[in-house]
Amino acid sequence: MGMETPFMNSSSSERVYKYLNTIIFLDITMMAIVNVISGKIIQISIFTLSAASLCIPVTYIFGDIFTEVYGYRQARRATWILLLSTMVTAVVFQLAAWLPPAPGFVGNDAYSLVLKQVPRIVIGAWTALFAGQFINDFVLAKMKVLTSGKYLWMRTIGSTMAGQAVDTACFYVIALYTIIPTGLLLHSIVSAWVLKVMIEVLMTPITYYAIGTLKRAENEDYYDKNTNFNPLILKISE
């Protein structure tokens, strides 16, 4: 299942892409959904996990697309945009929950229950996004160079296993430690991680199609051979 393409490997800071900003927009939309549903713990068969776990793997596919097609620097830019957008969302949600309800509005308690941001959950989500996404992108970029662009399935699944392990552990430990029993916490972490990786495996054909289509459309297949992988750099060019 190797994928080698003769596309350009130009500096990502010199290119203007047709679909990059659209994908970033879709990624932000998915994360906005995650922000609303992350507080609900659900049971699916033997898996106990946050409802957000069903959406987060999709964001990692976006991360795979950013790194595989456009390179780590564009993926880093997308991650920072995503992180900043979640911060704005959290502030607005908190403001909406704090504002006094109008007389006669009977749904305020339920509305606030969903939108009110628990600080440790917000911090957990931000930490998980920052650490997990950058590890995912780093592993994918390094594996692409090491495999000379072959075995895309190995790169996407391997990077997801690493990134989601960090993402899931960070979120659950920071957000839910001492709130739910330790045994349930550990079970939730393992369950969420396994389910996310399984979803990544199942969605591999879709990932292949999306990446292949974008590489052809953008005439780009970036290799991070001389990239500075410092996640704190905010600009594209280095």
C-alpha cells in the first residue's frame, strides 16, 4: 500500500494552496463540536469513553492530511489556528453561561450545564490538543522521510497510536482525575485510545483517497527533510 508521487516538494512558505484553508475550517468546525460534547461519558459495547472520542479521530485525519500533503510547518500553523479558535470558543461559552437568563427563559440550567466550561476540562483539552497533535505530526513527518514516502498506512496508524496515546492520557488525567474513580479513569483512557486507533484503521481507505486527491489537486507532496520541528514557532517560514 505504498504511495509515491512525483509531485513538487517546494517550500511550503512559498506556495499558495487551493484547499488548505478549507481543510483548516473543517478541522475547526469538528473541534467546536468536540468542545460541546466532550463532557458526556458514553458506553459503546465494552468501551467507556467521552462522546468526543468519536470525533477526535477525524481531526487526526485532518492532521495526517496537513503533514502528509503540505508538510509539518503547515500542520503546525493549522494546529495553532485550531488551538486559538478553541480558546475563543471556551471564552464565549463561559460568557454565555455566566450571563443572567431573561425572565421566562426556563432552559437556563440545562443550557449552562452543557456550555459552562470547567477550567480543568478546558486546560485538559488544550494540553491534549497541543501535545497530541504535534506528536502525531512529528511522527508522521519523520516516518515519511524514513520510508521515502512509502507505506502511508503505516505512517497514519503509527502516528495516530503515538499522538492519541498522549492526547487521551493528557485529557482524561487533567480533566477527570479525582472526579471519576481511578479504575474507571484508566479504563476510559485505554478504551478511548483503542477505539480511536481502530477508527483510524477503518478510515485508512478514506485517508488514502483524501491524501491522494489533494496531492494531485495541489501538486504537492512535502517531505520535511530540513524542517525545524519546534512546536512553538508560529510562522511558516523559518
